[in-house]
Amino acid sequence: MSWGGIIITFALVDNVILSRLLGVRHSVCMPGSMRAAVGTGISTALLMAVSAVVGWALGTLALVPLGFSFLQTPAFVLAVAGLALLLRQAAARVSPAFVKDVSFPEVAVNCATLGVVLITTRGGYTAGESLVAGSAAGLGYFLVTVMMTAIRERLEVEQVPRALRGLPLHLISAGLLAYAFMAFDRAFLARVLGG
Amino acid sequence: MALDAGLGKRIAGEHRISMLLLGLCPAVAVSVRVIDALWMSAGVFSVALLAALCGALVRRWGRSGEGAAAGATVGKWMGALALSSCLTACFEVVLLAVAPEASASLGIYAPLIAVNCLVLGSAGTGARDSSITRAVLDAAEQGLGFSACLLLIALLRESLGAGTITLFAVDGFNGVIAIPSLARDPARALGASGAGLLCLGYLGASARLLRWRGEGREKELSP
């Protein structure tokens, strides 16, 4: 697949939240302002891009040659958590206000990040492709997180049945958004890329 | 608290419902077939149970020794992650040996059990709670609630979305039960990922209604 194809696939066609249902908890269901959502989206997108490359390096250069493929899950989980801690340290130096808005433990255990690492590793991507795929998945994650926060803010002032208020309505809204994203399918990809 | 006495009340609690829904989110992706939901439930149940048990044992051991000093938040958090991911890796190895088809079918969702909030919560509860029995019972209750909800969603999605119910294949039976009236014209939209989120949302709303009805709080039903 071309790099353009990887970007469109990971950002839209195979969106990590709406198609794979990864990271729904953090992007759809977490209450918070748009500022916090943007912060979380940016930090998760950055973590996805870096984690995809680190995951490739861990898998290709260490685990598979040494015959420890069965340790992929603990290795990837701890690598992502460690990278999240490093990202927090770096963010704290650059912008302390940014760190206040983002819950880094939540970013670290976000299954979307681990999911992207697993997809790129199992998909046999190269280091460059993993970086592009991770960045594109991060872009898709950021896009959906911001969209869902905007929807959530609009829904808060609407009259809805009490039983649906809060989490159930957020999940239903995400489900409807997922149906809307089905417009970005393989045919769309072929049309855009002229294939 | 006895498992059967507290189960309904604890699963139906507002916080529990939210935790359950959030824990179900990634797992719902494999709820297109009942058999996949069964394997995923088995994985989350066993990993959560063992994580709670190991967490409680580590806590007890840590109290009596110098391990109590290692109580820094980051250390505990990384410890819970390491515990849940190692147990998940064990589950993956067992699943690959016992049922390779199920392992392939679950794909990337089997490793994701490690960061499921129910599993991490169980590991955390086990680490905080002084009673091992209580920690294990808590994890068992959550695991049962998770399994029941995931199987319900899978049953709904597969029966209405494909007109079949896929179970384990045994001698002379391929494991697929076709529902005659639905198999001809199934609602294929229920097989899409969005349907999983819709089912989850309506399940959460239904659980709330049942809870309110159970508590006799009819006034809360009015808009």
C-alpha cells in the first residue's frame, strides 16, 4: 500500500475509534472541556506515532530474533506506559499548563495506542510505514475526539430522556458517527488514490 | 458479602454500570459472533480474577516486608500494568494452544485485555484491599457482569445481523445454528462497528431503568 493509502486508511477508512472501537472510553466517554479534549488528542496522537516506531523496533529487532514473540503484550504495554511517562516529562518542561489538562495515566492505558502498535507490528509494516501509520491513526483519533467533544457539548443543553443522559447517549452518538464514517470505505480509498 | 447476594446490586450500581460499559467498549468489536464473545469473556474473567488474586497477595506480602516502601503511585501503576499484561500473555499462549482459530479470530483484541479497565481495576482493587477473598469476589462479580453483557450483545448482533448463532463445533455439528426467518433477510447493519456502540448505549440505558425500577424510584423516570 502507498503512503497516501496508509494515511487515508488509518485516519478515515479504518479509524481506530469508530471502526476498530479502540479508545472509545477515552475519546467518547470522558467528560471534559474542548481544551482538555484537544490536549488529550494531541498527546495521544504523538504517543501513537512514537509507540508505533518503538513497537516496530521492539518486535523486529529484539523479540522476534530472540524468540520471545510470546512476550509481545507485556513488552508493548510497558513500552507504551514508559513512553507516556517520558512524554509527560517533556510536556511538563515545554508547557506546564498543558500537563494540567491531560491525564497521562489515562493516555498511557489507552487501548487505541496499544492497538495501533499491534496492528502495525502484525501487519508487517516497515519502520517508516509504522511511523506514518501511527501518525495517521493519531490524526484520526484527534479528529474523532474533537468531534465527539463538540457533540457532547451540544447534547448537554438538549432535552433527552433521563435514562439516556450521559454515557449511554455518548455511546449512541458515537455509534451513529461510526455509521457516518462508513462512507469512507475501500471504494472511497480506491477513488481517492485512483486505483 | 456472598457472591449471589451482592451480585445484582453491585452490577446494577451506577458506578458499576459505567465501569462495565467502559470495559466493554473494545470487547464489543468481537461481539459479531457469539463464540468470539465467549472466548473474550473467558479471557477477561480469568485475567481479572488472577490479577485480583495476585494483586492482593503482593499487597499482603508487601505489608509484611520492605516491599511496603515501594508504594509510589507510578510504581503501583506500572506494577498493575505488568501484572495484567503478563497474565494476558499467558491467556494468549493458552488460547493459541487450545483454540488457534479463536486466537486468530480475536486478533489484536486478545492482547488488549491487558489494558481493559475492569482488569486494571481488579489488579488495583486487589492491591488496595486487605482481604484476598473480597478482592477475588469483586473481580468475579465484575467478570460475570462483563460476560453476561458481552454475550447478550453478541447474541443480539449475530442473531439479528446474520441470522445465525455460532457456538462450539462438535462431532456432526458445525457449531452454526441458523434461524430460518432471520437467515434469509438479516439486518446486516448490525454487523457494523457502529451497531456495537448503539447496543452498548441502549444496554446502559436499560440497566439504569431496571435499577431505578428496582429501587422504586418512579419519580426519576419522568423527563
